[in-house]
Amino acid sequence: MKYLLLYLTLLLFSCGGGGGEYYAPNVSINKINVIKQQASNSDMLALEKLSLERNSDRESKERIIRGDKYYYFSEFQFENKNFMLAIPIKNFITIIDSNEKIVKKLTTPKYTIEAKALSLRSKQNERYLSILVQQQTTSHSSTLYILDKNFTVVYKEHLLSAFWMAKKKSSSGDELIVSTENRWKPQLQENWIEVAGLNKYQIP
């Protein structure tokens, strides 16, 4: 454990973690025209709510898989199969199947500290996988991915620091609800920018 703490301390400073600089929110990929809207209070009654807040008592389970060291794991099911999100505390996360085969690596702008996955169903009954990744604490940032059944990234958005995500059933398919911080400050600017801290996503 002491070596992990030393590693995290060194990583924090090597990545500029002490600066408290925000990473600007933006959508970088939207291949399927995902619709993003501000969520309402009724959307708070969503199902399968998954917290992105790291439990300080959570024990690290160090494992080396295909040459990379991972510290935390999050299990999920997709297309009736078991998978894990492997978190290396580097600028990526990895999707691993039940045979420890690497299915997909997803890069992030800041090092990762937590991740969760939810399966989504569109109105046409197509399956998608949403993955929300919490990043370096002082960057106040997270990244949202939506992947299709072939694990191709069809949507990618950089968000402010995430609290939780959930899904809600509707007549137009599952709606993804994401809760994040609601304001940020660009580097070298004095004024804060207010944004919606609760949003929902629909797959057309």
C-alpha cells in the first residue's frame, strides 16, 4: 500500500495535479446524433444509479494484464456477457472480457481514478454501452463514452467532474442521466462559467 501511495503522489505532481486547472467540457465524437438535454427533477427517479465518487476505503487490487498494471476494477454485463473496466491510473481505461482478453482501450485527457458502465437500449432495440470515467481530481473532469455492440466509440464527451450516472426507461428507449459539477473556470480567467449539472442523453 505504501508503494501505491508513493506512486499516486508522484503521478499527481508529474501530471500537474496540484494546479487545480479545469479541463474544458466539449463533445469530440457524435456519430449517431445523440441528443443531450438538461434533465428535470423527475429524471432523478432514474433506475440503476451508479456512483462515480471514489470510496476512500476501497482496497486496491493490483493486477498486471497484458503488460499494464491496473489498480481498480468495475464489473458489468453487456449483451449477456461479463466484462470488467480496468483502471490503471493512467490516461486510459481498458475493457476486459471474462477470459482477461482486452476488448477495447479508451484514452482520456487526464489520468483515470474511477469508471462505471451501463447497458442502454435504443427505440429500435439496438444495444449500446455507456461508460463514464472519473479523472484526475484537480482537473475537475470526466469523460463519457457511448459504444455500439462492436465496441466502436460512437459518442465521446469531456465533462466536468462526475458524481453519478443512471438510466431511465422511456417509450423512445433508455435515457442516460449524468450528474456532474455545474460550473468551471477557464485557465487564466477570473469569471466562472455556469453549466447544467444534470443532463440526459437520448439515442435516436
